[in-house]
Amino acid sequence: MSTADSVKLGFTDAANVTSSAASNASSTIAQSTSSTWDRLSQWASEHKAVVYTIAGVTLVATGAGVYYYSSSGESVRVNPGEPRKSKKERRKQKQEQEKELEKIAIVQEPTEAKPAPPPSVAVETEEELPSVDENSVGTLSDEERKDYAAKLKAAGNKAYGNKEYERAIDLYSRAILCKPDPVFYSNRAACYGSQSQWDKVIEDTTAALSQDPEYVKALNRRANAYEQSEKYSEALLDFTASCIIDSFRNDQSAQSVERLLKKVAEGKAKSILANKEKKLPSSMFVTNYLQSFRPKPRPAGLEDSADLGDDSAKGQLRKGLVAMDKKSGDGYDEASTAFDRALELGDLGEHEAYAYNLRGTFRYLRGENEEALADLSKSVELDSALTQSYIKRASMHLEQGNKDGASSDFEKAIEQNKDDPDIYYHRAQLHFILGEFAEAAKDYQKSIDLDKDFIFSHIQLGVTQYKMGSIASSMATFRRCRKNFPDVPDVYNYYGELLLDQQKYQEAIDQFDQAITNEKKSKPNSINVLPLINKALAVFQWKQDFNTAESLCQEALKIDPECDIAVATMAQLLLQQGKVTDALKYFEQAAELSRTEGEVVNALSYAEATRTQLEVQEKYPQLASRLQGGAGGFQGMR
């Protein structure tokens, strides 16, 4: 199997581009990120997948978490939103991991350390073994040194096989005195590894690699020692180099890379999240989330005509609603501050539950999840008829991996108002994320039956039909959408994405262009940049037109500098041109902009893979050239 084949991405499906601006809390975030990373990964796999092929590993974010795909086709789930395991389950998991590491160590033991010696060298008895030390070795001839070294090494192998590690260490040490061969250092490192003396393993394997930089067994031993010492970045680099040298044939090394990418990314993600300033995401993100709920008139008493002072709680509440209508970053910041102030002032009367709903919404968007949940719970406590609070709380439960909690809140919302179309729309998103497409389609249709004028229910139904394999039905749904909602840019954007998935490039670009035109007409000061990003991907996939693609991404970033999707797309474009250093900066920026732990881990996984590319180029330039040369570069390697 060629290198390219061994890492072929098997998960491309642009129907995940269903991150319509109508997604609910969890699905807006998850599908938006998922669809973009899926599309980026698709064309990365079909062209020069510089970074992600280094270790024979593929990364993909989905609505349910992050998956690492190895060349064997197996996947390991990483879902920061999963409920915490019990102590017993964690202990069992740790034991399994330790067993796996033991298995790795056994697999990596060198043939030189097996008890059976090479036929050409007889194993001497203790009395027959040559006596040599630092003083006497200088008196030996080259031929004597070679002969002594072979005999001592053979005896060391036998001792190692008998688990006489101290004796084996002594014999290998004497062999090294006679001949500082990399195999002897690596074998002695194996003995130290059996004793968990990881610093000495690193020292000996480094000595071996200084003589033979492509000694795979020494690389694997050092990588394992680094991992045991929790030096995960160093371990990742060594296992990566090992994969390249071994032509990606060693599944154990490839699985180690998967494991380490996860560890490195998760470790850095915790640090980023702990120090991350709580602020609103990009205006596009906020707009997409807010418009996933059907617009409703302001509650009575908060109209423009109402006599409310700005220094009153109700005045602040209205001020926030007015600011939201601007659909800009500054407007959303102003709204968030106003809602906080309204609740601080108190005396909201019948609007108190509504205020908690709004403050909880913006706290959620800032990543203050516990505070947001408390606000939404307070909202339904004050007014159980406010179904939107149940829906938003359900979305948060889903994002945290609590499917039962989400389902329960949807049921409570239905008990309050079974004719609220938003309930079915957002419950459909739950089904969609969980892959329950038939159930999702039913709920989208129910939402449409209750309110046929909400465009996003139609869009999501069309995407769900596409996911179910009903391509003709999906295309028909989008054609009806274009006829009935000709001025809505989202229709053209997501229809274009499905066409792009079918590689109908010109048709897709035409749809993206129409979406851009409609965006500029309807909201010239705060356009949604997704059509620009999608067009960038289309022109790259179709014509490899880097200049146009980069220009479109730059335009998107000028409009919305904190759009993580635009940043990630820019990173991939740079990566495909071999501008690895610049790509790394954008991947790291994407991690900083990401909102949830899963999104941060996803972005950092790409960043770490990119960083490894740079380190391979610097430390093992000959390996980098082989990798760039493709499968042919691996011919004849040992």
C-alpha cells in the first residue's frame, strides 16, 4: 500500500456542511466546525496532505467529538463532552492502557535482545567471557575488540531473555567499551526500560541514534520513554519519524502517534481554556445561533414607544434587544452588557424570566457554561411557559454529552406548548447530530407543518435528505427553497455546499456568488462570510487556484477577523502550498478563537501535526524529503 493510500481520508462528506445559520446551540457549533473541517480535510486528502499524512493519521471533528483515523481504518473517540467516568471505570481504563503500553514494549523489543543468539556467535560461559574494562580495552586490537563485543552482546541477549536485567546491562556495557555500536546502546536501553529507568533509556537510545539516525527500534524505545516521562511532544516527534522510516507499515507506531496527538492537544487545550478570556465569539457565530430561533416581537412593555429610562432595569433590557438587532460584534457586546446590567438593577417584574433567558444565552456564547445553565434554569423556574429556555438548556446538555438531559428538556418544552415549531426544529438537530436522520427528518417536517415560513427548517430538511442518500429529494427541496425564498442567502450557500460535495464546481460557485450578492444586499455591514469561505474551497478544489482562494479568505477575515472557520481555511491553504510556518500560526489562532474544549482540541491537533512537520524538516531533513516525494521515496528502505 502506498503512503497516500494508507492515509486516504475515508470520512469526506460535505453534507456535514449543514451548519446552517439555523443550527441550535450545540449543532450550530458542532455542525459548523464539523462541516468546515470535513471539507478542509477532503481536499487536503485529495492533494498533497503534507501534515496529516506524516504519521498515517487522519483527524476529523464531528458533532459528537473528535476522531482519529489510523491507516488501519480503526478510530478512537475523543469527546470532551462525555460524562465523567466512575472511579472504577477510570481504573479499568488505566489498567487497559498500561497493558497496551506493555504490549507496545514487547512488540518493540529488538531481535538483538532475544535469548537465541545469532548462529555465528556462540554464547560463552561466565568463565569463557572476555574480561574487559576501561583500562584493559585500550590494549586490545581492533579484531579482538570486535570479537569480544560480539561475545558480550550474545551473552547480554541471553541474560535479557532470562530477565536478568542487571547482568544484561553489565554485559552490554562491556560490549560498548569494546565497540560503541548503536545496537548495543539500544539493547541496554531495553534493559533500562524493563526497570522503568526512563532517563537512562533516553540517554542510551540518543547515543544509538547519534550513530544511526534512522534506527527505528531505538526511535520507538526513546519515544516510549519520552511518553512514560510525560514528554509527549518529544515522543510524538520520534514516533512520527519512526512511521516515516518504516513506510507507515508499523501499526503500533501509527497508533502511538494518534494517542500522542490527543495527549498533546488535550494538555494544551486545558491550558488555553484555563487562561482564555471569556468573550463572545465572532459576530457570524452569534448571528447564526440567534437566528436559529424564529423571530418574535418584543414583549409588551419593551417596545420602542414605551417610556423607559436607560438607568432602569427594563430600559437596559430593551437597550440590549435594540443592540442585538445590529447583528454586529459591537452590538452583541453592548447587548450582553445591557442584559447583565438589567438583572443587576432588578425590578424587572414579568420580564425577569425573559432577562434570565437572554443573559443565559450570552453567557453560553461566552463559554460560561455553568452560569448559563443556572440562568436558564432560573428562567424556567420563574416562567415554565418560556419554552425557548428549555430548548437552549437542552442544547447545552447535548453539547456536554448529556443526551438524556437534552431529551428531557425537549419533552418538558412540548408539555408547555406542543405547537411551538422551534421545539421540533431544535430536537431535529439533536437527532441529526446523533445520526438519527429519519427521526430528524420527521421533526424538521413537523416544524415546517407548524410554520412553513421559517427557511432554516427547509434547509435542514434538504440536508438531512442528502445525508440519508435521497439526493433527488434533497435537490428538489433546495429548488423549492430558491423559488419560495429567493432573497435568503443561506439557501444558495448550503445548496452550493451540496453541489460542491458532488464536484459540480461551476454550479456550486454560482450558488456561492448568489449567496454573497444577497448577503451584501440584505446586510451590507455584517455579512455572513461562509459563502466566501466555501467559494475559496471550491476554486481550490476545482482549479488549485491558491491566489483566488487566499484572496477570498482574506476578504472574509477583514469582515469578521475572529471567524475561526476563515482562519482554519487559511491555514489549510497555506499548508497545501508548503508554507508550514505560516499555516501553524493560523492553526494556533484557530485554537485561540475556538469556543469549546472539543473545538480547541480539534484545532490544536492540526496545529501539533503541523508543528511536527516543521520539526521533522529541521531534525530529519532526509525524512521530510522522502515524505514529500510520496510513496516512491520509501522504496528500498530497511
